[in-house]
Amino acid sequence: MINRYMIVMFLSVSAASVSQLLLKKSAMKKYTSIIKEYVNPLVIGGYVILILSMFLTIYAYSGMDYKNGPIIESFGNVLVLVLGYLFLKEKISFKKLIGIGCIMVGMAVFYS
């Protein structure tokens, strides 16, 4: 049964996925100096969101079974793939689809 802590965990995973998207976007750019490479809005924003995600995860674990955490966090792999496709125009290969399919089948088997 889904409770509010599990919803917070889904929000945490979503925030971590957005953070990864921002960091990937920053890594794709060329910078004039090493300082600008690490101190720019995309990197700072990505790490701020990642820290927020960490606190959400800690809160979520305070009210849900620990066995559900890794399963919900697996959803992050699916979300990163979709966000990368939508916003970064990354190609989805057959191998990636097989991997995501295995993750989703594992989630379904665990919850059935």
C-alpha cells in the first residue's frame, strides 16, 4: 500500500533524476576555465537538488519499510533515460530498453 512516505521517496528519486540531468547538461558544455566548469548555475543547481533529494530520502525512510526503498530508487534509472531522451535528445538503444525492461520486470515481480 502506498503511503505518504513512499510518495516522498518518489519525489526524492525524481529530484535526483533532474539533478543528474542538470549535471549531464553541464558536462556537455565547453568552458573557458576549470573554475567555470565546476562553478556554474547548472552544477550548483544540480548539487542543491541532489542535497534536497538526500533529505527527502532520509525523511521517506523514517516512515516506510526499508525493503521498498531500493525498488522505488530503481525507478530513477527509468526516469533518467526518459529525461535524457526528452531534454538532451539522447538516443535510446535496444540494449538500454532491455535494461530498463529488466528493471521494470524486477519491480513488478517484487511487488506482486
